[in-house]
Amino acid sequence: MRSSPMVWWATLILAQGLTLSAHAGEASGFEVRGEVRAFAFGPAPHVEWRFELVVARERWDMKLEPLAQPDARVVVRRAVSDGTTLYACSRYKGGEIEGLVLPLSVPNFDPCLGTLWLAYCSAKALAQTPPTDLPPPVTEFVFGGAPTGGWIAPGLEGRLQAWWTLHELPPGLPRHFWMKDPGELRLPHQLGLAHTGIPHAPPYNRGFTNLVFHGETW
């Protein structure tokens, strides 16, 4: 048994307004508003959110409200991090609230939250010399092309080799970002990742780029 990877989804951020504060020549915090859209290459419809985001050094706060998405029950989605711990919740039309607390600052269980984190909140995580192993900004279809189904554990356990270049201006956010699959099929599940030992079909068994990000302007 062998598996061949393919492209499953893409995420687009349309920033509409940005306010930057500075101290002693360095950016200390900023706010940004806009829209984020996730497109699936398949029968699943794309989703659209209006977002507001505040970043102060390693701390950040995201708020998303639906524009167009299949699950219209969600009224507000919120994610907050103090740099080491993630607090996230969703509020539904009926008033129900669903929340979680994770020992990881990357909201990689959701492609929209994860892409926003990479675009605007990743300065601390990328303040080192690439390449290095990092938690992927998103997990959906990243591990061997398999869906994660909203599971949290694969994002806590999984690491991939990453490269990046940064914008010259502070706070040093990514201009380009890539991640590499090692060439082995890994299956996500509720408790983490299963290392199958099964290689992808050639030439993908030698490893391949499975996540690409480009930030055109800052």
C-alpha cells in the first residue's frame, strides 16, 4: 500500500485595515481587520469569516464572525494566546458555548485560525534560524493528505520541517513559509498521529513540500 499526496485546500486573507503602534523604533503591537476565506478542492463548500485581530508581542487575540460558511450555527469564534497557552471558544445561535484550553499557541486545528496566526502572530515562533521542526500552522490534510476532522491531538503532537523568509520591517512576520512532509504516510487520529512506516509513491517518498504561504504585502 502506498499513498500519493494531492492539493486539498487553500486559504486567502484580505486585510482591510491595519493600525501599528511602535516604541523605541520597534513595533510593539498592532490591530488588523479583514476577511479570511478557505477554499476546499472537492465537494466541501468554502468558508468565509470577518476577522478582527490584536497582537502585542507574543500575545494575540482573534475574533471571527461568519460571512458565508456551511455551519451557520456559529455566531462568533474566538481564540486568545498568552504566548504559551491557547484559549479558544465558539458561541452558537442557541447560546451554547464550546471551549478548549491547549498547551500550544498555534490554533492549527482550524485552517482559517491557523493561517491568520501564521500571517500575523508568528513572530516569536519564527525568531530563530530555519530550517527547524515546528508545529504546522494547520493540520487539515497536511499529514499524509488525511483529514483531521477537527481533532486537537494531531496538532499537539505533529512536527514538520519548516523554512521561511521574513519581512524586513518589524515585527518580523513571514514573507514566505514552507513545510516539508518527510515522505511517510502518517495518519491523524483522536490521540495524535500514527506513524505507519508506509512511504508515499515515488518521487514523494523522498519528501515534498506540503504547505506553502506567501504574504504579498505588509
